[in-house]
Amino acid sequence: TPTSSHLWLLYLLLAMYLVLPFLRLLVVHAPRTLMIFAVGLWFFYSSLWPALSGLFPALSLPSYAQSHVMGGYLGYFLFGWLLATTERRMPVRYMLIGWGVCVLTTVIGAALMTHDAGEANLVFYQHFMPNVVLMSGFAFMACREFETPTVFTPWMYPMAQFSFGMYIVHGLYSLLLQPLVQW
């Protein structure tokens, strides 16, 4: 059990990095069409199916067949590889529009479900919801366009080297500032 709830990511990262050499062998030797099929299967089984089963409980799967069985976060690795190795790129404005639509879907969906439930309902923020998966893909593709130096370069790279450390300690700051914030 993590010592702090936000540290669950460290356990996940450790497992992912242990599996990474095997994933590398897979992506180097497997045909691209197989990788597209694998990512599509991951998206359907880990994202669309759970979202649909939330709307239609009859579609719910037993615990032994839940989405983590079909890849869970490993699917994000493969999805990222697929996007990173795709030659054809759409214009950045379309990526940002797609990202914005996903953000609005997340915010509006969460607000509506919270209103209906009478308490916070953050289902639309879950890591495998279709809007979050697509939002991640659009953000990844848009950020990929900043590989060449831009106006963001002078502050983006220095901040990036501290991002992991900031993630590790942000829980401490949240804990210390919690008494100052009225929820």
C-alpha cells in the first residue's frame, strides 16, 4: 500500500519499466497493423466497454474479466508508441479542437453527473474513460509538434526536468495547504 495515495504511480511505473523491454521487442518485430489492432482492442476493452457498462449495467463484466486483464496502462504505452511513430499528422488546430472537445466533455459530463447524484461524481475523470484516452492522444500529438524550438522552449525544458520531483512532493503541499482551503 502506498504511504500516500498519490504514490500509486510509483508502483505502476516500476511494473511498466520492468515490462518495457518485452514491449520493445513486440513493437520492433510485430507488423504495424497488428499494433493498431492491439491498441484498438485495448481502447474497446479498457475504455469503451467500461464506459458503456456504466451506462448499461447489464454489460458489466465479472471481476476476473475487468479491463486491467487486457493491458490497462500498458495500452497507453502502446497508444503512445503508435502516435509517436505515425507519419501522417493532422494540423495542430485540429488536435487542439479535439483536445478541447474532450476537456469540455469531461467537465460537462462530471458536472451533470454530480448534479444528478447530489455529490461529487468524477467518473468522467477516470484514466480509461474514452474522453480521457482521446484527450491524452490529442495532447500528445499537439505536444509532439513542439519538438522544434518555439517560444515555449526556454521555460519548457527547465520545468520538465523537475516535473517528476514536483509530482512526488505535491501530496505534501496539498496536505499542508488543506486547512487553508474551504472545500
